[in-house]
Amino acid sequence: MFSDKEQFKEVFLRKLEMTYGKSVEETSKRDQFHVLGMMVREYISKDWIKSAEKARTSKSKQVYYLSIEYLPGRFLGNNLLNLGITGLIKDGLNDLGIDLAEIEDHEADAGLGNGGLGRLAACFLDSLASLSLPGHGCGIRYKHGLFEQKFVDGFQVELPEQWLRHGFVWEVRKPDLAEEIPFWGTVESYSDGGRLKFRHIDAVKVLAVPYDVPVVGYQNKTVNTLRLWSAEPSPVPWQKDIMKYKRETEAVTEFLYPNDTHDEGKILRLKQQYFLVAATLKSIVGTFRKKYKDIHRFHEMVGLHINDTHPVLAIPELMRILIDEENLTWDEAWKITTQCISYTNHTTLSEALEKWPVRILAPLLPRIYMIIHEINERYCQELWQEYPGNWNHIEQMAIIAHGEIRMAHLAIAGSFSVNGVAKLHTEILKTREMQNFYKLYPDKFNNKTNGITHRRWLMKANPELSGLITEAIGDGWKKSPEELEMLNQFDNDEAFLRRLREVKRTKKHQLADRIHKNTGLKVNVDSIFDVQVKRLHAYKRQLLNVFHILYVYNRMKEDKQYKPYPRTFIFGAKASPGYYYAKKVIKLINSVAEKVNSDCEVNKYIQVIFLENYNVSLAEEIFPATEVSEQISTASKEASGTGNMKFMMNGALTIGTLDGANVEMEERLGRDNIFIFGLHADQVLNYLSNGGYSPYDYYHGDERIQLICNQLINGFFPNSSDQFEAIFDSLLTENDQFFVLRDFASYISTQRKVEAAYQDEKSWSKKSLKNIAMSGFFSSDRTVKEYADEIWKIQTI
Ligand code: 26W
């Protein structure tokens, strides 16, 4: 262990030698990363043990956040920051001629998530620990996280991700705490002292082995736990075909499913969901049993939060434990279960709402199916009391219908709290998507607007800006991010605004270096850095951004006098491997990049950069360097967005629709400090229910649109002329479901306003400052406090 720089250096050198049998000079950066990681883990361990002991012995309620995805990225820099030892380590390594940043680069990203939902879970863990709240993460230790993306000829190619190749230094394997998870088999009934009981027999068992990862709070000695379960063969020697058994068990946690929103309905995915839930609940009930005698008080001591419906089987699984193993009656078990479970919905897109065919779920999880069936029976009886004779209504709200189990309905029926992730989103749930349920259970519904951890996304990603902020308003904002509002007093301070611009320029230079390193392209740091980074989805409308680029390009070609203010358009986006349309848009962005970047008439003014393999680490370099943040989803479709908040916190200005949390950003910023365009949510929803939109009117009525649409199919992209028909058809044949053409004119004219505003340097800096100052609300500390106070009812320890 170490407590000062000199001691650190001594221990570091000794460990490096002992671990690798080499002198410092001979060790690789990876060796150095590994040893530093081990030292930091040791440094954490005392507080980790103490925090775990507190959780075990204290009589306070514990919350478990169940999520099929976590997207934490790298841990080293974050742990150093939260432990408050970045400076010590940096200086110590410097003395040894080692650059900390270089070492950090050798940590693989933990990419156990697809996008927003997984990253939100990671931000929440950071906030829970930093607020000293007794909240822990429960997830799956996928051997391969989200695929690695490469571009070949402009097409996306997916490679298996290998984050565990060199080991994961932060985890602790706990084989003694392994649990057996049963699949398949049958249910038999028996009589237990005259009482009818059920048990699951002839099951195939998979061993769930936990790996614990410390979650370090910000300078508060709290270290919570993220427990990730890994599937292994169970040691029972009953299998004939042992190789097949081994393969099939390990397969359960081999890959993260790479789709967000579209549900594939694959049996392996369902296995993952039950595996997470069953392992987690076994371990929680076991811990509870050691501590308390009375299972009737389970819900007073334990909160279970389900992150979307993916872990919704926690409801029937808890019922099973309480009835089959703890011998409670149905009514007792239901009371406890429904007071334990809270549920967050993250999307209203219908294709994302999980539904499992009974024919798949019932044989895989026979006892669980029986319980879901019974929940449905009783729930439909309740509906019958409420809506006697109204079969249609009951069928619409049922948990099981037409041979399918609707997981969102199960989540609502079996929980005491249902929340959306931004005001607008929650309103849409209440008044549209879930209005029947809202009528029945108005008290269950509530909003918790998303947030992001300002520690990773401002303090760690942008130390230059953090330093400037602290110089100006002190460092209270680090623990109370709402204090960022104090920055408003510098609104007219020329010197301060200049320094704000200098910071942005430094970060732009750093990103330009990264772009050069990754792509070989040199970008103009004097140009506006205009960025759209997020998963590729039709509703997020990367296509609208592309249309703007093509519009500027076409205008320059047509009018040689026209010189737009220089802009660098930066994209990062992975498409789900089976999402045909999204992959076409990737190819299109790359084709536009090729066209624009190779044309010396335009490339002095506009450039297009599509960075491969967008992930958390790359994001940390992108957000601080951005000046224009693209948040241009079709209104009503983006539940919240969280990238929007990261940009705002780093002083970018948003061009966006009134969708998701953009609405609340605008509320805080005022119209002058954000560029809003396009249809409103109610207009979109109105079109969708009543019709009345014809993209042909816009195609024929606007020459700019017509030209761009035609360029998709007329050979304008020389080697790809047949590539983009699907995009053309989505707009014209399939009635442009996401209103790209409808919002085009509004988007283009708003982009012209952005361009003009940028050229008024001082006024732009003021707007940028305002964005930073008003971003405190979007810290996940605020969000998590709201969950803790209003849903979980837990207190700081
Ligand atoms: C079944 C397949 C599947 C997989 C993932 C369906 C749905 C999902 C997620 C719910 C998709 C997701 O990440 N949603 C995003 O959640 C963020 C955090 O709340 C929001 O900020 C984003 O708006 C929302 O799209």
C-alpha cells in the first residue's frame, strides 16, 4: 500500500519486478497498466470491505439495480479521480518517466451494453456510490461485449469484441458464492402436510459464478459493488454429452446481444434474462436470510429496480421463491413482490416492447410460466371487476394474449412504481402508450429525468474546463453540481469568455489529433465541430444530418460564390448487425465523406469524418471538443437522450427537436441558447394517428429535397449507385415514417442560424457558458437522489 508519492514509486517498481521479473525499462505499457491497476484495487479494498460490511450488518434498506447491460468504459482514470489520487499517481509515474495517459490507453473498454440504457446504468452506479447510497449493480459478465466496428469500403463490418483478452484487473471472482440456475425439465406437484406444492425437476443446471467489481464513490470512502454473473457448467456428473453441455452453458454469457430497440426473440436471450434474475435473487435472498428472520419484511429491507423489461422475470422468480421455498401464500408473496419491484421504461417504440411467445418461454422455464399464467389470471379478474364485460379492453391490457407474454404489462402489474426517463416521455406513456394502465394505477406512474455523471463527463473528460470552472467558482460544484449556475455571473466577463474559448480550442486540437491518428485525415480546427454520436437508428435521423451536408455541398457546386462558414461534420454510430436500413445509412455517410473530402472545391469549407467504433473512451474525447450537438430525433421518439446532456455540460450548443430531455434543456436555457426546429411531439403523433403527411408534396415542392433524393439513386455516388435505393424508398415509397423531408426546411434554416450565431464570437461564448452553467440539473446525482427519495426510500449511509 502507499500513502505518498515516494512510497507509491517504491511499491510500483517492486511490484512490477515481482510480477513480471523484468526491470521497469523492459516492461511494456500493458504490464505497467496491470500493476498499477492491481495497486489501485488494493488501495480500494479496505474501504470496499468496510462498505460491504456495513451493507451486511446495517439495518438499512439495500437497493439492487438489475440491468442486462452496463456500459462503464474504462475504470482506471475514474477510480483515481474518485479516490482523489490522480495527482499523486501522475507525478509519481512522471518521476519514473512514465506518462499516465499512455498507461490508461491500455485498459480495454468494458462495453457490456449497447447505448443509452447501459451507459445510464453505469452513470447511476457512479452516483449511488458518490452519494453514499446503499445501491448495487447486478448484471452479466459477457465474454464479448458490443462488437468492434470496422469500415471496409464504407460498409460496417463487425468483429467480436475481446475485452477480457488480457484479463480484467478490477474484478474479483467469487466461486464460493456460485448459484445453480435451472432450465428446461418439468414441474411436479406434491403435498406438503396437506398443502399443494410445486417443484421443478429434471432441469438442466447452469452454474452462475459472480465476479464483483468495486464501484468507488467520489472522495467519500464508499465502495459499492457491481456483481456480474458468468455462466459455467455445473459440476454435477450426470451429462452424457458433456462437451455439448459445456458449450451450451458457457454460451449463456458469451455474447451481448447487439440490438437496441429491436427484439430478436431468441431463446438464448431469454436464458440470459432468467440467468441474471435467478442468480441475483438467490444471492439477495440468501443474504437477507442470514441477517433477518422474518421474510415478511423482505420488501422493507430490499428494493429491486428493473432497468427496462429485460429483467422483468424478477417478478415471477421472486414469487416462486416466496411461495415454493419460503412457504408463503400467494397473497402474501404478491404483496411483498409488488412492494419490492420498481420499473423504468426507456422507450415507446413498439418494436422494442418485449413479447415472448408462450411456446418458447413455457418449456424453458416451466415453473416461471405457471406463475406468470397465474398472475395473468388474477390480474384479468381484477380487470373484469373494473371493466365488467369489456373483453376488448381486458384483452388489450392482458399480460398473456395471442400466445404471447407482454413483458411491459407484467412489469406494470407486478411493480409499485413505473417511471419514464424525461418529462415528455413520461407524459406520452401516461396519455398514450400506457394510458389504460395509467387510468387503472395513476399513483404508480412517475417521471425521473435522466442524468449523467459529471465526474466522468466533465471532471475526467475535460480537466481543462473543470480547472477553469473551479478557478472561477471554487470546487463546491464537484459535490453539488447545481452550483455550476454560479458561472452565470461571468456572462459579461470578457477575459473569462476568452479562456472558455481557449479551453474549447485545446480540446478541438486534441480531438483533431485523435482523428488524424485514427483516420489519417487532417481537420481544420478553425471550423465548427458539428457532432452526431449515438447508435444508428432511423428515428435518430442521422439521415437528416446527411441531407444538410448534401444541401451545403450542392449549393456550393451550384453557386461558386457561396462560401459557408467552415464546418467539420463528425459522426460516430454503430448499427445493429441485422438492421438493413441502418447499415445503408452508414454506407451513405461514408460515401458522402468520400465525395466531400476528396473535392478540393468544397473540402476547405466542409469535411465529413466518420469515426469507427464509437465507444465510451472515444466519447470522452469527443464531447469536450464539440461546438454543435446534433439531437435531431423525430419528436416523441427519443425517450430522453443522455448524449445531449454530455454535450451541454461541455459547452456545446444544441441543434435539436423538442424531444426527450431536449425539452427540459430548453426550459432551463431559454430559446436563445439552444436551436430548436421541426415538428413537435403532438404534431408527429397527430400525423401518425390521423394521417395527412405526404412526403411527395415536399419532394415536389422543394428543389433542394428533390435533388438530394435523386442523388441517392442517379449515379451521383459513382460506385454505389444501387446502394441507396432502400433509403430513397423509405422516404418516398414507405411514406417517410420519421418525417425527414417534413423537417428538412426547418432544419436547414435553423442550421443557417447556427452558422450566423457562431460568427458572433462573444455571443456564442455566452451561450456556451450558459449551457455549462445550467447543466447541473442533468447530473445523475440529481436523478439518483430522486429515485432514492421518491421510489426506493433509501438513505445515505
Ligand atoms: C429488446 C431489445 C432492446 C434493447 C435495448 C429494447 C430496448 C432497449 C433499450 C431500452 C434501448 C435504449 O437504450 N433506450 C434509451 O435509453 C436511454 C436511457 O434512458 C434514453 O436516454 C434513450 O432516449 C433511449 O433510447
